[in-house]
Amino acid sequence: MAWTPDQPLIQIKDVHKSFGAVEVLKGISFDVAKSEVICVIGPSGSGKSTLLRCINALVPIDRGSIMVEGQEVHDPKLDKLALRRKVGMVFQQYNLFPHRTAQQNIMMAPLHVLKQDRHEVEARARRLLKKVRLEGKENAYPGELSGGQQQRVAIARSLAMNPDVMLFDEVTAALDPETVKEVLVTIRELAEEGMTCIIVTHEMGFAREVAGHIYFTDRGVIVEHGPPAEFFVKARDPRTRQFLSQIL
Amino acid sequence: MTPAPRPEQARCDLAVVLPLSPALDPARNGGARWPLFHGYRGLAGIALLILAFALTQAHAQTGPGALSIIATIWKWTPLMASGFVLNVVISFLAMAIGTVLGTFLGLAQISQLRPLRAVSWFVTQFFRNAPWLVLLFYAMLLLPFQLQIGGVAIALPDWLKATFGLSLPVMANMSELVRGAIQSIAYGQWESAESLAFTRWQTLRMVILPQCVKRMLPPWMNLYAILVVGTPLCSIVGVNEAMTLTSNALAAEANHALLVPMYLYLLAWFFLYCYPIARWTVALERRFAIKG
Ligand SMILES: Nc1ncnc2c1ncn2[C@@H]1O[C@H](COP(=O)(O)OP(=O)(O)O)[C@@H](O)[C@H]1O
Ligand SMILES: [Mg+2]
């Protein structure tokens, strides 16, 4: 049964994941439609990063199902590389390659993974740098860039693969307050262009603006979810209310 | 003043390849207090000191014979130099062989195949903890005097066998260097490369190893310097390198007064060869520490 764009781009069903004796994900289920933007919030240690890592098969799941464009991730025969070409991921610590310039960071995967033409890739890398407002930083090494600039290069690097969905794991958590905004603006533009996004964040104002749906997780379960307007106003569960009162 | 250990130093658990001890590192003791240890002028100073000491030794033993001792040493210098060339050749070759084999062994140590990991770990530990001299003896005993490759007989002279023997501990130390360097790279580098759909091998080749080279260079150079001062071990197994030839010269002269100055002269050769490498290593470490 082939996947068509009217079906959810990502379908997560009853996902369980343990590290040793610790069950980190205890039955997570939700869908993400194409061009939908969802935010996942919750206290640290609740399994948000693990969930994102499961989606692009950096971490294998124990039980349940994750379908990405109709492809089952929880399958021993899964072509992980094919999956990861469709799923971009940006990390809290940027994880740029420090021995390569900004432009080279962006070009590496399209050149060596997708084996695309160098001239084409170079032109796209420049366009992407411009898109994340880093024109002129082509030849800067990550060590020469601020945290916010590095994070925007990391976003451009993921976009260079032309992914169908982007995963953002607390991408502003390590940034100075002044540079948080420039990164959030970049993500919002992406969302407005119709990129499917799963965003783990502690920036509630941003989540409220950008997300179509918000999921609150605690200790491996989704406690509560809803569209932002409802979620922030009518949260019922005491855990959600406590979390929101701490963070807002 | 006890400076904090540098990260490279902390990460590398090879006693053999630690950088110069802090006490001897002029940069951190404010150079001026140890002017003799500073740069090439200091190098010449130390060489002169050694020579002067050699001469006073000679003088104390033979009175006015000092000049004749210098003349004798000078007479044997070409022979000693020819031996020293062999020490350098052996060190180069052993280093090259050990580096190549050690790199593969180090990569095998982080392989995803458990048996390969276990075997390479064992080989590494075995050769790393074996006395070099014992390995040399084994190399001399076990290697044939010639190799038959496709009907062509390639002679294996003693010095070449000794070179293979010395390349084994180099290989083992290199293996640990490679493994340690790879494991010192932040895990996020692996994760981000993997999430960009790099294969494991691509990640190693394009992301991890290039970052390792910089980290490994200073300890690798240290390893080389230690290998060089280890090459006179070959004299014990009968290779005509500098140490053997110096001993031969001494035997021919049969003059006790020559013993100390001749060997000091030989020490000076090694010192002049190795000390710049050590200085260069320290300089590289400092530069990498700044650039991150
Ligand atoms: N690779 C791992 N091995 C063992 N435990 C892990 C690993 N990754 C995460 N954990 C544990 O799983 C729990 C959830 O972690 P994480 O997904 O990072 O939470 P969050 O991103 O919500 O802060 C934590 O208790 C963490 O210690
Ligand atoms: Mg996290």
C-alpha cells in the first residue's frame, strides 16, 4: 500500500523504548500530517530527545510502530540511510563539523551521500546560507561563528538534503538569549513555507505562534495535547499546569 | 606551579607518548628561567655543555691527552655517522610500518564486529606491554633470512628484521592512539553525520578521522622520538648501527679514557636529532590548544 500525501507523513503508534531497566517511552502515539508543525514540550528527562532519535532510527525502538511516508522504521530490514535522507535533524549542540567551513558543512552530505553535482550543490549551499541570513560566512569555520550562527548553519546543512520533515531538538537551549530569536525566526520561516516540523522546545511563546498542535510529555507518556489556543488556556492535567506555571 | 593537564594529555593514556613533563617544558616555566632549554640557541648550548663535560672527563683521566681524544673521536665520526644513518633509516621504516598497521589495528578496535574488536584489542595489548628487546629477539629468530615472493627471493638482512621487530610496539601504540583519538571525538559528531545519512565508514573517513589527525600528531611525534632513542637496542641483536659501531671503535682503540667521551658524543647525536622533534611537538600542541 503506497503512501500518499493525504495520509499522515509520520504515524507513531504505541512506541515503547527502554534503556536497560529504565522505560523511557511508554506508549507514545501521534500523527503528523504533511506541512504540519507540532511542538513537543515537557520536563527534561521525559524522553523527548529519545522520541526524535527513534523517528530517524538513531535509536531502535522496542515495541510499536513508526511510519515515515508509509515506511516502517521498526523493521530490521529498514534502509536507515534512505529514511535519514528524508528526515532532517538539528541538535541542541549544533554538532557542526569543526574542521570544515560553513559552506563545506552544508555541501558534504549532498555531495557524498546524494552524489549530486558539485556546482549545483555549491549554488544551493550559497542559497541556503542566504536563506538563514549568513551571507558572507561561507568560508567561516564553526569555531569562528556565534552559537546562533552555528545553529543556523546546522539548519541549512539539514535543509541541503531536501528533507520531507525536520526534527528540532531544543535547538535554542544552548544559545544566548540574544541569539535565540534569529534561530526561531529561521524555523518559523521554514514552517510558513510548508515544511513538516517536529519541534522540541522550551520556548512557549514560539510554540504558541508556530505550532498547529502541542504535545506535553512527562515520564515517557503524552499527558495532554491540543492546538495551542486550547492547550495553553485549558490545560487540565495537574502535571501540565505545574509545568506551564514553572516555565511561563 | 603545577599547570592543569592539557586535554590531549588527559585523553591519552599512553605513558610512553606523554608530552614533555611540565617541569621540563620551558614555555610553562616562563622560558627565561631555563634559557638553555629554549630554542635552537639553547640546543647548541646543551651540545656544547655535553662536549665540554666530555672533555673535562677525558682531561681528568689522561691529563694532557684531551686533544688526542678529540682527534680520535673525530677520526671515528664518519663511521659513527654511517651507523647513525642506519638508526634513522630503521626509525623511519619502523615508524611507517607501525603507523600503517597500527591505524588498521586501531580501527579494528572500534569495529562493530565483536570478534574483530576482541582480537585487535588483544594484539594491541600484547605488543604494547611486551619489552621491545624481547620483540627484537623474536623478530631476529622467527623471520627468515629471505622471503620468497612469486619465485623472487628477497633478502631480509638483520637490520630489516630488527626494523620489523621495532615496528610491532609502534603498531600497538599507534593502535591505542587511533582508538583513543576516535573515542575522544564528541558523540554528537557521529549522530549528526548519521542523521545526514552518512554511512559509518563515510562518517569515519570524512568527519571523525580528520579531526583525529590533529589530536594524534603530537603524541605520534613523541612516539617517534621514543622510537629513535630505542633503535640502539638493535646493537644487542647485532645490527651495525651507531651504538654497535661506537663500541667497535672503542674496542679498536682499546683506551679506557675514550669510553665516557665517545658515548657522550653518541648521546649528543641522538639528543640533537630528538630534541627538535620534542620542541616541535610542544609547539604543535600549543598551537592546537589555541585553535581548538
Ligand atoms: N543512550 C542512552 N542510554 C541510556 N539512557 C539514556 C540514553 N539516552 C537517554 N537516556 C535516558 O532516557 C531518559 C530520557 O532522556 P531524553 O530522551 O534525553 O529526555 P529529554 O530529551 O526529554 O530531556 C533520561 O533519563 C536519560 O538519562
Ligand atoms: Mg533532550
